[in-house]
Amino acid sequence: MSEMRWHPLLSEWVITATHRQDRTFLPPAGYCPLCPTADGGFPTEVPRPDYDFVVFENKFPSLKREPEEPAIAGTALCPVKPSSGACEVILYSPKHDATLTDLPPNKLVELIRVWRDRYNTLAARDDIKYVFIFENKGEAVGVTIHHPHGQIYAFSELPPLIERELKNEREHMEKFGKCIHCEIIADEKKSNERLVAENDNFIAFVPFYARYPYELHLYSKHHRSAINEFSKQEDLDLAEILHVVLKKFDGLWNISLPYMMVMHQRPTDDQDYPGSHFHIEFYPPLRTPQKRKYLAGVESGAGTYINDTHPEVTSKELRNVLPHLEQA
């Protein structure tokens, strides 16, 4: 059972999805539901002995193509409605112990094409307003299956953080006639203190306003609003810099660094968003190899993040980790 309940104090929807309490949780070796099904072995979600990439609907979705009616009646103050949308899983590799970092650039190009296909397909639905592509990596961010995979949530409403970002983009464009993201890129290139990697079409940096110690933003250097606007060369350059960034993360402390990877791009509701600018944000939850950055009272209760490091320092650490890209 899932439904959407209105939070009147924050003016945003909260999803309740009680069936997710029963989802698979850290299955033992040999019983991973995302591995290829072996002959005579445990039946999995992939009834084939091998694959490149696999996309399928999440068995425990928070948003559903055909949602049931809410379990409870709402009120004028707190309305409730069905949790319409879609939740998909993308498998990166048949190897259970692999990570996205293990994919070479040529395979990452294929993954970018998968992302584009799913963005276009889900965007074509009349009920979908935002296609949110993301990955949760590592138990530190709550992963319940270790097999390398990402997810897509297709929302029937604009998510609150995205809506807030879009509002600021629009207001900046109306006031200054410029894309706020393009200005951020220009500021970072001018400073050159927080850059981590760069090629002809993309740039990666620890933002001036980073909330996590090793937060990293990966931007299209051109004003592209969504992944379906990239040329073939931009696909190649995105794969190249993504590969380098992932290698740097794992090379920072010689561990498989956990992170949240989230993709921000144009909504799919056929409205005009001239300030929308494609970028990927990474939130690694660690501040040292042994210490985690918790979202505790001030962050969770007041919405104000406290960063225990300087972005100018953490960006230098990441920049110095191999491999390097020759700057454009």
C-alpha cells in the first residue's frame, strides 16, 4: 500500500509505502535477486545467464503506474491522493561485487544511452512531471542490496527540492537574464580552487557551498537542460569525466566510497524552464574513512547543513587523486 499525504507546514507531499517494509534486505551470498539466474540456481529478477544492462519495474515501488486508492481519507488541511508514478531499477553489471566505478568509459556511454531512453520513455507519459535518476551506493546510505544498480523515480508532482531549485533558476533568469548554473560554472573556473576534473564538455568541482565534505557537482559546460540534448561527443565526454570522478572517489582513501548520486534536469510537464541546466550531484556520507557525516538535529530539524571541512581543501584532495584529465 502506498499513498501521498500532504504536509501543510512544508507545502509538500509525503509518500507512505508500507509494503516496502517487506523488501529484500542484504540477502546472503547466492541469493541476490539482481544477479543472473544460474542453471538450477536461485531464481532471480533476471532469468538469463548474463546481461549488459537491465531495466525493470521495482517490485517494491513507492510510486505506481496504477496506484490503489489511499487507505485513509484525507482532510481539507491534509489531503491524500494515490501515489501515481513509476519506480524502475537499472542493473549496471551481472557481477555481484562490481560497482559503477568498474565500468570502463565505453560501457558508461551505453549506460548514458539507457538513462536517455528511460528519460524519454517516462517523459512521454502524461502523468509524469519529473524523471529523477539516481544511485544509492553503500550501506552507509541505506542500500539493502549490494549488487550494482541505480534507480529512477518518475514523479507525478515536482519533488520539493527540485521545485525550489527551479524557482531560484527562474527568478535569477528574470532578474539578470542569465542561467544561474552557467554563472556558477564561470565562478568556479575563474577561482580554479575547487575544480576536480574538466574536459571539453563537462566540469566537476566541489561547490563553494558544499554541504557534505566531499560533495561534488558534475556539470554540462554548455547550457543543456536534459540528457536528451547531448551530442555523441558529449556522451563520450560525460562518460570520460564520470569514470574519472568515480575513480577519484575510490582512490581517495582506497575504499569503495559510498555516495548518493542524483541527476538534475528539465521537468517533463511540457512547461518552459529556460534556467534548467543538466548536472549530477554526488553526496558521499563520509568525512574521514572512519567518520560519517550524519544529518542530525540542525540538518534534519532546521534544514541548515554544517560542513566540517573547507571545499577548497577537499577539492584539492580529490584533484590530486589519480587518474587526471587534461584540462580543456
